[in-house]
Amino acid sequence: MLKLEVNKLREDYEVEEILLMGDFNARIAEEDIESISLWDEDNEKIRNSKDKVINEEGKKLIRFCEEENFDLLNGKYGEDYEGNFTFVCSNGQSVIDYMLIAGELRYKISNFKIEDRSLSNHMALSIELKIEAPSREGGKEIKYGRGMKGNKRIVWREEEKVNFNNLLEDKMSVLLQMGIQEAIDNNFDKAVKLLYHSIERASRSMMHSLNGQRKIENGSWHDLECIESKKRYKKAYRKWRGSNSRDDKEAFLNLKKEYKDLLLVKKKTFAKNELNKLNVLISNNNISAAWKEIKRVVKWEKKTNEIGEDDWLRYFNKLMRKCMGAESPYTCGAGINERYNEILDEDFKLEELRNFIFKLKNKKSAGVDGIPIQCWKELSRKESWLKILVKMFNGMRKKFRIPDSWSSAILVPIYKGKGDEKDTITIGAYHSYRA
């Protein structure tokens, strides 16, 4: 069955780089794939495993790997050089979860390890790959400093306002030295890149890692007691990994069960307290507050759709023609420079831009650039920064073009609750452009 799925995958997608991982219920002891090696012949390593048992499923797995040109990582690569157990319960432990690789992917592995991340009896298999993202030309993909990285974002904090304003003053002189004025005259893409980079550098004290520790909010069931309990069982797991003794294993399993039971009690208590809050609000006929409480607690199911890019393009082209007249030949973005309005097309003014920025609401989702509205408001208080923005906008208006990066937007389809979920007509689209 697995062989059929792999062959279908290779035929349908024309790929050879495949990674398979999960519970194969196979025990292969220290057996290895003879036909493949991650190392050169002079540097070949012997595969290790703490599980010394081999079963029929294990023999089948070895045959599959040899026939389909797969290699396995357990016990021979990265931090899992000892071949650690992947399944642990009170009745015993074994290695039955594997990571298999095929094709050139084997040369892109930088690390592999077994981790106890979940409350399951199965351990997590973790892999790190060295994969270079393809560069994209024509301004379709541009990164602006640290704030554009996927693992960080700017989170506005009022206590950092003074520091942010001081850094804005310093960055303006740097911005002028880097040629922002000339860039506005000759290259909008470069000007925008310099502008965003400077704002992000001024905001570095407000950079927040999305992979950081979980923040404990008021009313959350996962409190300090849960965190301390988790630390205890994690420490016991590391101790057992080092000693491999029966006593340490029992201590680890007991602490893990204690943590799971504690989570269950905390969740039930939290749910009971929230239900009591709702009952009080409903009995007092405070329906608005009740709905706010529900939305705070309940994690709504996220719906996805399979509407393609071409479908959306046809939808917006049709929408554009409807807005500009039924007989209009224009499509999205076309013919816009053929219209002129004396009032709408006059130069932007400092006060006009400042007033517009101050009308924007705080605590709203940032655009693709990730810069919060509060940053733009503080920036607009500085006349030197505001002059840069006004000059840039007026230059764009006069030259009838915008930076390539501004043509991208985050498009979030929202199902309206009726009709076909794959139809653009029944889906509303929320846009989040660059500020």
C-alpha cells in the first residue's frame, strides 16, 4: 500500500525528493539500508538503536526502503546518534517511529533528533533541512529588514514610545545619508525599502518573537502550576534518557501522567467558571458582553477554500468593470492614467496626510510590512519624516506608478455562511495592503 502511494506521488508530481515520517509499527533493531548511505564509503557510520528487537513489520520496512531507494535517519544522523526510543509506555519502550528520505533531500539534512514535545506516548521526530528559497525577480518578493522575517513581528508597547521617538531622530539622519531623497526621485522601490528598514530598526525594542514563551493571560487555564509541572516531567525525561534505568523511566512516566491529569482538571475548572460567567451575563440580559466572552474563549473553526488565483482574477476584473461602467474596457489597473480630476489629483499636503494617519484605528492588523498603526502615528508627528512620505506620494502620483511591493496584499476569503464555498460570489474578501 505504501509503495503504491509513493509511486503515485512520484508520477503525479514528478518528484524524487520525498520525506516520510510517522508510526510504522516496525522494529528493525540496528539493521540498516545496505544500498544507500548518507556518507562516503570511507566515512560510513554504523546505525545505532536502543531497541534491539526486529519484527516482521521491520523486515518489510527494510525491503521497502531498499526497493524504493529510501534511507532512514534514526540512529545514524544528527543528535539521534544513539537511536533513542520513539515510543515509551509503562509496559516498555521501542523504536517504531521513523523518518525516511529519498532523492537529493538526503544531502540537505543538517540535524535530526527525537524530542518529547507532546503528551502522547510517541515522541516527536524533529528534522532541520538546509533549503535555499528561490530568488524572485521583478519586485515580486522583497524583504525589508528583520521585521519582515516570519518568526518576528513588531508589537506596539506604550512604554517604548519615548525610545522609539528618539531612534526615529537618529534614523532620519542615516536615511538622508543613504540617499532617500535621490531614491524618491529615481527609484520608488529602493525608497520604500530604505523607509521600511529604518522604521523597523527604530522599532527593534518592540520586536516580538512568534516562537517565544507563551504569555500567561488573565483567565487562562494554563497557569504557572502547569508550567512548573511540565518542567518537572521534562527534566525527568532528560534524566531517563541519560541513565536508561527502570526507576528513572517510571519517575518520568508518573510525572508525565501527573501533568496530563493536571491539564484535564485545569480545563474542566476553567470551562465551569466560564459557563458560570455566561449564565450570569445572560440572566442579566447583557447579551453583548456574553458574546464577547464567547468569542474570547471559543476557538472558531477556520474554513479554507480551494478558489484558484485565476478565479479571483476574473472576479476582480469583473468587479472593476462594473464599478467603471458596464461597457468599460478597463481591467484591474488598466487605463487609470487616462482620467484626471483637478481636485483629486492636486499635490498631497503635510497636514492632509497627518490628519489621515491620525484617523486610522489603533490595534488593527498590520499590512504585509508588519508595521503597526501606532508606529505610523508617532512617525507622522515628526515633520522631517512626514515630508519624506509626502514627497514619495506626490512623486508616485505624478509618475503614475507605485512600488512593485505595494502591488501585493494579504487576501483572506471569508465565507458568508450560505451558497457554494468554492464560489467567489459567496465569498467576501478581506484585503490587508501595505500601510
